[in-house]
Amino acid sequence: MKQFLWHQYRVQITKKNVKRTNMRIHQDDPTLILMSIPYGMSYDAGLHTLEQPRIRQWLKNYEKKQITLPTTEDRLEKERLKRLHAEEYRRKLLAVIPEMFRKWEPILGVQSAKVTIRPTRSQWGSCNTRNGNISISLWLGAYPEECIEYVVVHELTHLLERGHNARFYGLLDQHYPDWKTCRERLKQDP
């Protein structure tokens, strides 16, 4: 692990058994970028990654958000409330998801093997296209039913098209035309 100064950021680069470069900004220190790079990549190459236009844009967007980001205390309170509501969210999802799957599987002509609800933090749902298992985030229960339905349709669509390509989005447009509105809603706090 090495640390570097890059513009107004400190960059902590760790070599790990990863396929591609991963980075995030430290939750409690917005001036620290944590980066994981493959063992075969040099530290200089890792730093050079920060110069890519998409990374620069990501940082620019992050800096804009920093102006309105809540304090650590606000985030902790929000997390506490989220956990408090976890059972309520689970009950809501268990009440609505089975019917959504019964509705959408025949429409799309697919069949999921197993559906689980998990407290994932980084994604609303996931689909294992090899075995047909679908996982839905527990925290999705905080959102309106149309957002839950969008995630169900999104994950079921992966059983038809594995990646997020033109065909995938064409299928979403065809079957759930309001998906973009729901996706934007999911980017906001419940």
C-alpha cells in the first residue's frame, strides 16, 4: 500500500487480487481516495487512471454533491432509522414481490429459480443468469411499489439478456416504459 498526493486528494493505493481498478472516496474523509489495483499494475499506472475523463467527471460530480452532503451524524441517524425500519421493509417486500414475479414471469417468458431479500448496499437487485436466482435489496422496501416493480422487471429481463446493452434496454422500454423515471427515483432518498 502506498499513499500519494494528487490535486487536493490523498490517494491510498492498495494492490489486491482484483481484475480491474476500483476506487471510492473514504466515507469519513472526503479528501481520501481509496484505490485497489491488480497486482500486475504499477502504482504510477494506478495514479494515471485518475486522469481518465470519466474518472475526472466522477470526481467533479462528487465534489458538487459534497456541498449538500449531510454530516456524519446525519448519516449515522439515517442508518439507525433505516435499520429500525428494516423489518417493515421486509414485510412490505414479502407482501408485494411474489405477486410481481407471478405477473411478470409469464409476460417476459422467463422463470426465476429462487428469490431472496438481502440487505445489500450497492445495488437494488441482482440476477445470477446461470442458475436464475434473483436477489432484491431489503432497502428497496422504502420506495414506492412502482420502483420495486421496476427492479423486479429489470432483474427478470436479465434472464433474457445478460448485460446492459441496447437489446436489454429495448426489452425494458417495450415491457416497462416508465423504467427511467423509476431508476431516477431510486437515486433519491426515499
